Amino acid sequence: MPVTYFVVRWPDGTEARCYSPSSVIRDYLRPGEYPLDAFLGAARDALAAASERVRQKFGYACSSALDQWDAIERTAQPFRSQPAARVTVVSVD
């Protein structure tokens, strides 16, 4: 269950390096541009799946995956009022 990082570029051009405790993130996100809502849905599902993999292996959810989701959701908040807001996944390593 290798830790995987993904880099996100927000609509304002800022970038963030995000954490996933599992490479399952690659099943949900690939480099490219996403409408904000599509990105948020995929990131939420990916981080939930990653946390579940940790639960299956170790018996407890990954709080770091949940914290990462909270950070993504907080960062996305100002862009929700922009109907054409797009997020770019720069890389998934």
C-alpha cells in the first residue's frame, strides 16, 4: 500500500501537494483538467477508498486521508461560486 502524492493546481493557479495513503488514488484521478465538482467527487471517493484500504490492512481508518479531504474541501470553497472553475491534476506519483 504505497503512499502516493498528487499535485493539484487550483483555479487561481496555486498548487498543492496532496497525500494519499494508498496508490488506489490512481484509479480515481489522472493528470488532466477536471470541472471542480468532478474533481471533488473523484478526490472524495479516492481518499475514502484509500482510508478503507488502511482499515482493511490495519484495522483503523487513515486519519491523514480524511484530513487531506478536509483540506481539499476547504481550499475548494472559494471556487464553488465560479461555474466554470476547473482543477488540474498536475501529477500522481
